[in-house]
Amino acid sequence: MARPHIEFIQTQVLPWKTLGEDSSRPGALAKALSYDADSKAVSVIMKYPPGWSLPESHYLNSDEELYVLNGALWVGSVEYCKGDYAHLPAGMPRPSMNSPKGASVITFHEGEHRTILGDAPVGLYDPARLIAKIESEKMSWGQPSDPVVAAIANNAGRKLLREDPKTGERTWLLQFGPDNPKKMTHGRTETHPVVEEVFLLDGEISMPMGTLKPGAYFWRPANIEHGPVGTLKGLFGLFRCKGGPLTTVWSESETPIDWAPAHNPILPPQLQPLATAPYDTALPY
Ligand SMILES: [Fe+2]
């Protein structure tokens, strides 16, 4: 079974779990955002407590993507700080991992992920697929790939972090300036042929099932019509598309944007009790 439709959850309401010795990162805390029971792929916020370390030389048996939310994490001799991104392929040698001062890192594992000590089998690691480190805060903003988005969004910018040459899957940062609700009263709905996954780093998104605040997360399966969306505060988010390149079919007609939507998210049964759970809005996730 593929991952369930989650649209959306404030990650602040999700529980932290301390990972045990049987996990890939013993002693770290994890907050699972979405999970594929078949492939074991997972999107998760990792919290590495100060002094955390995995001192043995090891590798992981699936790809890992990471984006640092706060603090600093070392993988071997590479330090990842806030805003840094990496795509570390399966089998990549990792002399160690540690976080002397602690770190929070949004992490995407593309399958079952076991920390295996020693060297990976020959052929597992493909260095051509490595993105060792992107300091995204030093990148300049480019144009969104979709011309409709570029035209309608206020001050839209995109930083492309990764595009898989084989699958067309992408990871990117996107920002919009605030909309003027008096001018922007209507919008088109949109549909993508692939999964759209978003973690809202800052700002706000209004859409029919509610208003996403910083720390909001969604995993929207392919071919689900959504929107129209708007943002009163602007937005800054980490986006991924899974299953291929993200293209958009826009509706012909426009419908009114709901700038104060009722909170009515789409959630799998196990998350429904958390849908309206109160949370500390001072917490980022
Ligand atoms: Fe979309």
C-alpha cells in the first residue's frame, strides 16, 4: 500500500519517539510524517540531541535526503548547518555521524533504512547520484518551473535542490510573497500526475481544507485536484515530487479563494484524533 493521503497535519502535534538500538540512529528522536508500509520509505523529522554520535564506519541500504532545520549534523567530515541539503545514495561510505551541539533535520528515506557497519557491497553505491552538500541559503532564487505559478504568485522564487536524471523526481524550495486578498479573489485549481509533498518552513497557505501554518506537512497522492490556494503572509516551503516530474493541469475556470477556511484536513484514521489537537504555535515543528 502506498502512503496515505495526508493533507495536512501541523507536525507540532505529532509525537517524538526516541530511537532504540534496533534503529538506524540509536539515541536520536524521530517524528514520522508519512510512511509507506510496502517500501518502508518514510519522511521524518530527526532530532539529534547534543552529543549524539554514531562513531562506527557504516553505510545505509537506501537513499537518504536531508535538509537541516536547525543546529548542525556531521556525516564524516562534512558539516550540515541550517538550510543545508544533501542527497546521500544507498551504500555511500559514512565514516561516522555526529552532532556535538544537536540538530533538527527533515529526512527522507527512500526505503528500508538500516545502518550497516563496514563496507557496502560492491556496486551498491553510485557516486554519480550523490549531492554531497548544497548550502541553500547561499543560493539565489530562480523562477518557478511552472509559468502559471510564476505569473500569478507575488514575487515567486524557486531553488532547485535536486532533479533525478532518471525519474524526473525533484526537491526544491519555493517562496511566494503575500497575496492581496482584495485583488486576488479567485484562483484556478490544479492537478499533478505525481505525488506532491510539502513541509512549510515559514508563512501560511490558505486552501479549502484549512490554513497551513509553519510546520505544516502534506503528502498528496497523484491526480488529486486541489486549490485554489493563496497566502496572506507569504510562504517558504520545502517541496518534493515523487513518481516523476511535476507537471500541472490547471482548471479552465476560477473559483473563489477561501481566505479563512474551516479546519477540515484529509487524514488517515490514525492521525484523525490529532487533527484538532492544540499545539504551541511558538514551536516550529
Ligand atoms: Fe499543487
